Amino acid sequence: MTKALSGLQRDALALYRRALRMVRTKPPSAQQNFLALVRAHFRAQATAVSPRSLSSVEYLMRRTTRSIEAWESQTVRDVGLTDDIRRSGTGRRTAS
């Protein structure tokens, strides 16, 4: 049985799912770039603060929401990636 998620954890997962749905709305040629950007953004936010610092987590979620809203715009068709994001975003996770 899995452990129940807190409200903040559910909100964070919902935000990540929203970002993944946004990726599917972008042109096929740009989807890999957006996916790498989303993964890198969430990975960086996850390690930026302690999970016990609720006010910091809530702040990062508000900031991430604003970023996703900007990326969702129909005028945003592609994103440029740094070499670090490009390297980290291309690998697929495999089951252990």
C-alpha cells in the first residue's frame, strides 16, 4: 500500500502533470526541448530548498506556476537549452 500524499505533494504533482500536458501542445520538433526544460526545472526546484520549509516550497510552486503559464502561451513555440540541461534531459530513466 502506498503512503497518502499531503496536500502540498498533490499540488506539486498536479503542477508537474500540467507541465507535461503543456509539452504535448507544442510542435513535435520542440517537444523534446520543452520536456528537458520541464525536467531540469523541477529537478532544480526539488533540490533548492528543504522539503520541510513549507513557505519556501509554496513560493517555488507559485514561481513555477508563473513559468508554466508563460510556456503555455501559443506564441512560445520552442525554447533554447543550455548544454547542462540538454545533457541531463536526454537520458531516459530505466526500471531498476
